[in-house]
Amino acid sequence: MNYRSCIRGNKGVSYLQLESIFVMGSNSSIRGRNDATAIITSGPIWSAVWYLTWPSAISTFIMTFYNIVNRIFLGHVPNAEASLAASGIGGNALNFQMALLFGLSAGTSALVSRSIGEDRRSDAVQAARQSLILSVLAAVLTGVPLALCAKYLVSAIGASGSVAPLAASYTAIISWASIPLFVNMIATAILRSQGDVRSPLYSGAAVIVVNVLLDWLLIFGIDGVIQPMGIRGAGVASGASRVVGMLLTLWFVRKSMLGEALSHWRLDLRWLSRIFHIGWPASGQNLVMSLASAGYLRILGMLPNGQATPAQAAFTVALALEALAFQPGIAYSMAATPLVGQNLGAGQPKRAERSAWVAAGQAAAIMGLIASLFLIIPKTLAKPFSSDTALVPLIVAYLRINSFSEPFLALNMVLRGALQGAGNTFMPFVLTTVSLLIVRLPLEWLLAIHFKMGAAGAWWSMSLTACFGGALMAIWFKFGNWRETKV
């Protein structure tokens, strides 16, 4: 069969024809309007994986570019080391809020994609509607306390000295824009669950353009016009760009086959229960990841003899660089969710499983190739981020040590996304708890503090447990009972 075709029934349908049907088709059923489903459930698997992945890959690379530019900007302000450390600690504080959001997104993705695979349009609309309602409620319940208690949270994570007020201010500013963030991410999950991966690309690109422009204007200022705000300007820029993203994604949802989800907003306890049943383990998993990340920074903050702040700053920069490798994993994970969800809904568990393995294999190959740059030219990658010569060797060491774990990280990320599409979120929660809290943090303390390996010991704990976590996730996906999960 030709690469650019897919099978629907007994007909070969070209990608261009499918895109035309997606825009112009009838209103009678999901498949009548969204023949991306035909690609996902009936087309060549490699084609289906690529069809869903490439727009998300571009979107994630754009986001990575923004994160890199943001770190470069902060690396050239007065007190740059403190600003970089503060942005990393503030980001970890915000991750506690993101844990709930990812759980909500998991419930949305599983229910919407399964309903579409089963051709139950009314259920897909209701799942989308209830998820959007929950996103607003969750944003208020988490955003307000986070904004008001920011200084206590960043201190608990490990912010001290000049870093603490910067991290607290950055966290509080962004927290006030929680509703746009939550609505934007849930609307994006609704679009991707339909197989629409281009609309999130367009809205994401617009958000990044706005964010970078505002970063430049607000971080550095303009003489006589705008006072330089430093890291606080980065927070304001992020909040404003979230509003842009929310408006754009809601507009795309309105135009989609699930546009009715934006009307007749009433809470339905039955649907809330279904979303919660799928979402709470995913929230728990991401909470564990947030706790592990905060704990990781906390242990870095225990390094003696003035090593703590440079290590925290280097870790923040190194993560932004490592995103060059793991962003493809995010894109393939996003693709794996509707691939597995819709195929299980269509009664094709074997196709669902094969689709996930193809996505994971492609992600591992690409991430491993990109990670080879961390071995070959780590210093070249690190130098633009800081003029502080003390940070560059720490960043280089992190990149080299963690380059080996990227293929395992790919397996973990993509198969976790596949299990999310199946609605199987409890076992990933358990496996993540084991690898991050039970293994990583004690290992980090043992190597970095007890054996006095410093930052290098912390970097090795990150790399080894990433390999361990990827292997655990692959074993469960191969032998677990996720195919029988009911949503």
C-alpha cells in the first residue's frame, strides 16, 4: 500500500482526501466528520504514527526553543546565577499544580479518544464538556493558594538567600494565570484526542511568538519606556501568553466536531466520577514526579562549600538543553494516546499495542541520536547559557552522564502516553513512585552527599534511574493487563 494512503472499509483514501473530509464532512457521526480516525484505526501504522507525531514534534521543538531562549535571557541579567536557579525552583513549585492538570488531561484523553473510536459522538462531547468545567474549578482551587503561599513553597524546595524572593515572585505571578493554563491544556487534549494535531501546533506557535517577544521587552526593558523586570518580567510574559493560548485553542475546539462542548455547561457527577477514576492515578503520578523533582533540588541545596546554588543553576540550564532530546518523546507520547485509545475503542487491541511499540521505537531512535550531541559537543551547547565559567563544567557533566539514558526515557514517556490512552493510569503511578521516590532520591543522597561526589553524583542518580524507570514501563506494557481496562 502507498505510504500516503489509508484504508477505510474497502476504499483507499488519500491523506489530502481525509483532510478534506475532516473539514467538509457531514454532521451525522464522528467518523463522518473526522476521518483522522480512519488513519488511526485503519491506515498503515507507521503512517498513522507519523501523521499524529510530526505536528506535535514541531510544537514541542518550538516550546524547547522558547525555554532555551528564556534561559539565555535570564543568563544575561544582573545576578544571573540567582535568576536561573530561581526559575528552576519556581518551575518545580508550579509542577505541584501541574500534577492535577495532567491527571485531568489523562481522563479527558482516555474518555474522548475511546468514545471517538467507538463512534459515540454524544459521549465524546460530554467528556470534553465536563473536562473543561473541571479545568476551571481545578485552576481556581490550586492557583490561588499557590500564588498566596509561593514564598513558603519555594523555601521548602530549597530556595535561599537572593534566590528565594526571585523564585517566590516568579511563582506567584504565573500562578495568577492558572485558569488560562488549565483551559488551554484541556482544550488541547480534546483536539488531540480527535486526531487533530495541527490546531495545537498553530496555537502553540502563536503563544511562543508572544512569549518570546514579551520576554525580551519585559526582562530587559526599553530605555525610557519599559523598566527592566528581570525574572519577574518572564513571569508576566508567561501569564499573558497563556491567555493567548486559551483563546486560540477554544476557538479551534469550537470549530471542531466537539464544538458543542463549549455550550450548556452543567456539572454531571457521573462523568466527573469517570474522569476522576482515570485521572487520580495520573495526578498522583505527576505529583510524585513533582515531589521527586523538588526533592532532587533540595538535595542539591544540601551540597557543602558553596556548591548548592551553582548546581541548582546548572541543573536548570541542563534540563533546558536536555529538552532537545526528550521533546520528541513528548510528541510521540501525545501521538500514542489517541492511537491506543481510539484503537481500543474500535475493538483492535493488537493494533493498539503495535502502534505504541512503533511510536516508542521511533522516539528511542531519535532521542538517542540527538543525545549523541551531548557526548560530542556538550561545551558548545552549554556556553551560550552563561558567562559564568563555573557553571559550564557542571552543565557539560550533566549532559554527558545523562546522554546514555535518553532511549530508556523515550520508552517511559511514550508507553506512559499509550497507557493513558487506554485509561490504565494506576500502574504507571506505582512504577513512577518506585523509580523516583524509592530509588532516585536515596541514590542521589548516597552518591552526592554520603560519598561526596557532589553534583556528578546527583547527575548519575538521574541517569541510572531513568534507565530503570524505562525498563519497568516496557515490562509492564509487554506483560500487563492494560488491554482490558474499562473506562
